[in-house]
Amino acid sequence: MSRYLIAFPDDSVRPVLDAIDQATTSLRIKMFVFSDSRILGSVIKAHHRGVQVRIMLNPTRRNGQTENQQTRKLLENAGIEVIDSTPEFEVTHEKSMVVDEKSAWIMSLNWETENLTETRDYAVVTSHAHEVREIVECFEADWARKPFHPGDHSHMIWCVGNARQRLSQFIDEAKHSLWVQNERYQDPLIIEHLVRANRRGVKVHIMARPAHTLKEEKLIEGVAGLRILDDVGVKVHKVHGLKLHAKLMYADGARAIVGSINLAPGSFNSRRELAIEVRDQDVVDRIHKLVHHDWKNSRAMDLSDEGLKPAVQR
């Protein structure tokens, strides 16, 4: 298969470990948060058997929180090349891995145990040479602190770059149905395109994180876009039994976008992000089953002032 889908937590950490364990020449890893001990162990073992391993880790979150120091120390002590992600961006939120320059992983998940075991997350693995090459080119540019400009005709979807245009176009081309799983619905242009899709008769299904997961100071920012969608009749649900961390769009049973991009201005304007559009039948068929399963196990979100009180009062 030239592309395939990994779904979390359904598929477990095993496919990630298998990919690392099967590497023979090189691993290029770019990760926002890397703390899972099982993956860390596999990466160190790959280095010890002669695989060239290079890793970029995001140094700090936007709020100044740091999370990767212990992992970086362990990697460096093992002799692995590891550096901070490029300072060109406020945050590098991209989650990717290239194995032997033959396959590339485009992920929504961080390599932390929670994302592997408790959250709805996805990874698309591609062996298309032009897609792998483009991700390698970005990695090398970021590693060398050089500009990377994939252009309007890029195969991949990048922030900062073509992402807002590509996601807007994806929404605009939806004819019958559009399913979205994302943590944040804050970008005005994306909200506008979702509203327009609804007005032209597309059945739009929105799955978001419940309001109680937001900090009080982020509550209005976090629910304003959802309220707009709810006001125009779009169904807005919270998934029951799973934490939602995915960044997914799925349209007309035929195509999907998977990656790291939150639907927020910061992601489009000041972060390094990566996503991929796929139309492979086996991939979209599985996504179809997953989103319908998650929708069946979801509940309408109460976005009224009364409904948001528990989030404020917790």
C-alpha cells in the first residue's frame, strides 16, 4: 500500500515501534512532545544498531511550558543527534517521521503515552516518493536553519504556507457531507467556509473537545467559533469515552485531510505544521467507519451560557 492509516488508540503503539525497529539506514523525527518510554527505547536501539537518527524537538510551548528536556537528555546521553526545532516559528507543532527516506509518517499525535492510549488520533503513512522527498526537504531546511518554501503546488499541506488555502478549498469542494474532528475552531476564515458549506446544503458534523477541558481565560476564545456554527444549524458534538486530539477533515466519503493543524490563527500564521490530503479508498473507508463510530458515541455540546457554567465553576 502506498498510503495507509493508523488510528489511535485502536491500533496501539505497535505500528510506531515496528516502523522504528525496521529502520535500516536513517530516521528523521520532528516532534512537539516526546515522552513515551517505549518509543524512546526503540529509537535508542535503532541508533545502537547503526541507524542514523536525527531528532528535532519543540523546545517550549507558547505559554513557556517545557516538556522535552528529560527526553532530550536521554537521547543525547545515548549519542543521538537532537536539536531544538527551528526558531523561525513560535512553535513547531508538526509531528512527523521519515524512515530510510522510503516512508513518511504524518501524525496528529504526540509521542506521549496519553496520545497513544487515550485520545482519538491519526497517522497517515505514505511511501509516495514525491511526498517523502518533500518532508525530507523541510526537515533538512529546518535542521540547517534555512528557508523552506514548498510553493502553491506543494504535495503536502504546510504551515506557515499553503494550509489555510488548502483547507478552505477542501471545505468548498464538499458536496454532500463534511466531518471535522479538531480541538480548536477559532480561525475566522475557516469558520466562514464551514458556514458557507452548511448554507449550500452540505451536512456538516463537528466534533470538538468539551468546554470543561478549556481554561477559564480561554473559554470564550475556545467556544466562539463553535457557537457561530451552532447558531447556523451545524451539529456540534463532544465525543464520549475518548479524548479528542485529532485534526481531521473528511468529505463526501471520498477524501480526507490528516495532520497536526488546529483550526486556529496561530497554527496558520506562526507555527510549523504538516498535514496530508488522501483519497486512497482503503484509507477513507476506515476513516468513514471511525468518524461514524465516534459520532454515534458523541453528544450534542451545550454551548449556552448556562451550559458553560460548569466549565467556569470547576
